Amino acid sequence: MVRRDINLKFDNKKKIIDVKIVFYGPALSGKTTTLKYLFQKFGKLDKIKSINTTTGRTLFFDFGIIKLKGIEWDVKFLIYSTTGQDYYAITRPTTLQGADGIIFVADSFVESFNRNLVSWRELASLYGEKLLKMPIVCNFNKQDLLRKFNFYEFLEKIFFEKYKSFAFFKTIALLGDGVVNSFKKIIELIFPGLIINQISI
Ligand SMILES: Nc1nc2c(ncn2[C@@H]2O[C@H](COP(=O)(O)OP(=O)(O)OP(=O)(O)O)[C@@H](O)[C@H]2O)c(=O)[nH]1
Ligand SMILES: [Mg+2]
């Protein structure tokens, strides 16, 4: 089993575990759309708090909570998306603070290849070696587009094999394809050994 620094927050009295998951990636890759699909799926769309520009772009972050009831413990997922706009880049480390898992949303449009890489490298530089043990799921989003890059080329560029707790999915956030599965996967990576058959609230 992979060992990593554990910073999950346990409330022993209330029997609640807080888990922070952050959607990260370049501008307009589909982070907010992915998060919204997830919350809509759980009937919690109205529970998202977004700090947006007037044009609907993420200014600081989107934030929402999904609660899962267990037999002994409840898990509270605190879910954030960062802003992809470089003008607001200063907010990204703050949003990442204390993350237990990261879903990297890549834009699969062929001309976005390098923007994904720049965003990944920024993430890597913010974490340093610690990123190697961080649970990460990479969503290759916008799979509905005709002109996509080969995602294996991206995986090779980031040397994905060195990441100890890593998975990737093809997603279409607009339709929700792959979104729930990638969310389940990040939970499994955060709680190694746990297999999630069904997520319920
Ligand atoms: N074709 C296609 N478009 C998508 C998909 N997911 C998101 N989009 C579109 O991409 C644009 C940007 O989506 P957002 O979810 O706002 O992207 P973001 O990553 O949150 O952007 P920032 O917050 O500005 O960093 C919107 O027009 C979405 O409708 C997808 O799977 N396929
Ligand atoms: Mg956004």
C-alpha cells in the first residue's frame, strides 16, 4: 500500500471525516462544468458557491460539500475548483491548501496540449516532491471534440508512472461522461483499499 502524508481531518465526537478535493487545470478546461455535473447528480446543484467574473468565469473558486453517510462515520467532501485564468493565479495555492486529492481537468483540444502542460508543471512546482504521493486523477475532458491530442503523449510528458497514486479518465463534462467514475476513483485513491460500488447521500 502506498504511504503518504495523511492530513485528513477527523472529528471523533461527531464521527465525521473531512476530505478536501480540488479540481485543477488550465483555463476553460471544464473544471466548473465537471463540478456542476457532480453536484447536479447528487441533487445539490443549488449548494455550489461560486465566485465568478461577470462573464461566468471562475474568479477565485467554486465550492460545495457532498456528504456521504457511512455506518459509523460520515464523510464530508469539501470540493473546490481553482480558477484557470492566469490573471488570478495568486488564488490557486490558497485553494489547494490542505487538499487530500486533486482532479486535474485537461482540455483535450489539440491546440490546448501545451496549456495543459504548463498548468501541470505549475501544480508540480507548487507541491514539489509531495505531488508524487498525492492522490491525483487526470480527466482528459472534452472528448466530444473532433480534434483532440493523444492523451498518452500527455501522460508521457508528465512522466505519469512516477506518480504513486494516479489514475486517468476520458470525460465529457458537458454530458457527464466519466465524471462520477473519476470522482469515485479519487475517493478510492484517498482511502486505499476502499472500493466504492455506490455513492449515496
Ligand atoms: N465541447 C465541450 N465543451 C466543454 C466540456 N466541458 C466544458 N466545456 C465548455 O468549456 C467552457 C469552459 O468550461 P468551464 O467549466 O467554465 O471551465 P473552467 O475550467 O471552470 O474555466 P475557468 O474557471 O475559467 O478556469 C464552457 O463553454 C463549457 O461549456 C466538454 O466536455 N466538451
Ligand atoms: Mg471555472
